[in-house]
Amino acid sequence: MITDMLRKALLAGIGVQEKFKGYIDDLVKKGELSQSQGAKLVKEWTEAAEKGTAEVSKSFTDVLQRALESMNIPSRQDFERLNRKVQSLSIRLKRLEGKTEELEEEVAEEEEV
């Protein structure tokens, strides 16, 4: 849902950019702007639009990150850290139980990954 809104906003921005270029091209054809002036305006506007898009994207990412943190949802790194911890504890448990064969197989499997 949020990604759809962001995608629509970006597509709208692309449409505006195309209309702006068309407007500048018309002014150049009418002789109201030189070719170099038109190119300069398009370049300046494109750079400003890209900067604005990057800022919006960063703001969106920041807001999304804060929302996920406030909902206390674990990150991928959290899951990976817990998985490593569980694997480590499983190996220690098998050592304590004296199951060395299974331990050796598991260590070999982990080394392959």
C-alpha cells in the first residue's frame, strides 16, 4: 500500500518532468529561449528534481524505520543473531550430551554454508 503510493508519486514526478521538457522545447522552437538556455534549464530542473526525490526517499525510509521500531518488530539482523545463538547453544548441548558424531556433521554443514 505504501509502496504503491510512493510508486505513483514517482511516476507522477516523471510525467511532470516530461511535460517540463516539452514546455522548454516549445519555448526553444518559438525562439523565446536559445538551445543552450533550454538545455541549462532542463539540467537545473532535473538536478533539483533528483535531489528532491532523494530527500523524499530518505524521509520515507526514516519514517518507515521509526514506525517499525515503535512496533517492536525484529529486524533481519535480529533473526540472524538469534539463529546463530540457537545453533551455538545446540552445539554446546550436544557436546554436553556426548553426541560427538552429530556435532561433527553439524560443524561440517555449517562450514559449507
